[in-house]
Amino acid sequence: MKRRDFFARLAGGVAASGLAGRVGPLWATAQGQVSPGSAGGKLSRIAVSTWSLHNYFQRTRDDDFKLPGKMLELLDFPEMIADRYKVHHLEFCAPHFASTEPSYLKELKDRLAKAGSYVVNMPVDIQEIWTGGGLSDTDQKIRENAVNGGRKWIDIAATIGSRAVRCDPGKMNAQTLAPTSESYKALAAYGRSKGVHVIVENHGGVGSEHPEELVNVFKGVKNSFFGALPDFANFPDEATREKGLKLLFRYARIVCHAKGLEFDASGKETKYDFPKAMQVAKASGFKGIYSIEYEGPGDPYEGVQRTLDELLKYL
């Protein structure tokens, strides 16, 4: 299931309760204080998103997914990823939380500590964000509902030590950016108060074909706790990809998505120019985390490994 397809199924919503907390000790690593010449150093620049294995989470499982394998629980994800891939940075997608009760979040935080792992970002795919125009709706009540939904997940992020949340703008009108900017100003101010960045990805119909639209939002909000989450693959062609990544990496905060789509027998990504995307990221001076999102055919565990191998090759 592509994430845009999942958005259409958000009518059931995601339960969220706001909780305050403190931020985990991630950012010394994410700022690039690693040894790029060693495999261990490179691995400390890499994360794995739960979306890569979304078919093993019941809530986001495709109806036609038939591969065998044990269903996953978010509580077990940190240790499994650390054991299998030696990766200790993670992205937790909101729909993969079994609960947001304090006891569950405490156990999740304990599991992260046991694995020696940290959450770098949380994509907030929730009903409020995708109701109507979400954060960009012309109806102030709908926007306020979306902002409040985002605030709840900022609190959750702070509780478990996530450095960022990804909140999409909904149905943004490039000709009327004032509602979008107003919402993000509120979210970014709240995120700053909790030590949590608010970031926006080029996907879901926003910023992919016209990445400059997102740039205009970043310029309008002007908050250091607000910025871009560049996704390597979410562009219609190579020319737009190169232009878009160059624009978005100027505003990149915390993390980007190194997406895996399809690999040939030699392990090369075939759907887009992965090496070029890495070149743009590095040339921009990006010092954050490259998070693996595998969205291709076949065994997603193997897909994560192939994407990881590509990252290690070009980091």
C-alpha cells in the first residue's frame, strides 16, 4: 500500500492523548558527529521506518498481501531492527502505535532504551490531518482540529524522545498559503516549546510536482523548528527530482527519506537515480539521518536490506 492510499482509509482515525515529556539524547549523532569512514559510523546516519514493514502491522496491512511472516508490534520493533540490521535510529508511524496511554508509552520508551535505540521522527498520519483540507482548510475550525491533532502527537514525540513529527499540510492551495502558514506557525511554536521539530514531506500531492510550493511555506513560517523532510523518490521525473531535492534540502530538518522501490539482481535501485539523490543530499551539507522507507515488491525485509546496502555504498 502506498502511503497516499492509506490516507484514504483514515476515516477510522487514530486515538491520541497529549503527554508532556523530555527529549532523548539523539541529536549529537544526527548532527553528523560520526565517523563516516567506518560501517558503524555510517549506520549511525541511518534509520528504518515502520512504514517499510507496514504489511506486518495489522492496521496498515494491504488486503492482497500474501507473504508469510509474523505480525509486528511496535514494542518489539526497536530490538528487531537493531538485531537484524544493526540500526538504532527509527521512524514510528502514528498508525502503528497500539495505544497512546501513558503506560504504553512508558513501556515503549523502556524498549527503546533496552535496544539502545532512538526515534528520529514520527509521521503523523491521523484522521484530523486528512479531514477536509486539514492544516490548509479555509474553515478555521477544521484547521484548529488538525493543529490540535498535531499538538497531541508532538506531546507523544516529546514523551518517547522523538526529535521530530511529520505533519502534512492537507489540501494546500498554492494560491492561498495564509491558512497553511497560520497552522504551521502554531505547530512550530508548540513544537519549539517541547523541543520537537515539525517537518513536511514532499508527498501526498504536495511538493512533488511543484516543490517550490513547500519552499514558499517554509519562507512564510520562518521558524528554525519547522522545515522539510525530503523524500528521494516522490517526484514525477529526474529533472523535477534534482530541482526539488536541491530546494528542499536547504530547509531539511532532522531526517530525509531514502526510499527503496525496486532493485535489480546487482542490488541497484532501478526506479530512480539513487546515487544522484545522495549526491544532492551530501552537496547540500545535510548532516541528519537517512531513513529507509521500502515501498517495493517482494519481501519487505529484503527490501530494507537492499536499501540499506545502497545507503552504505554512497554515504
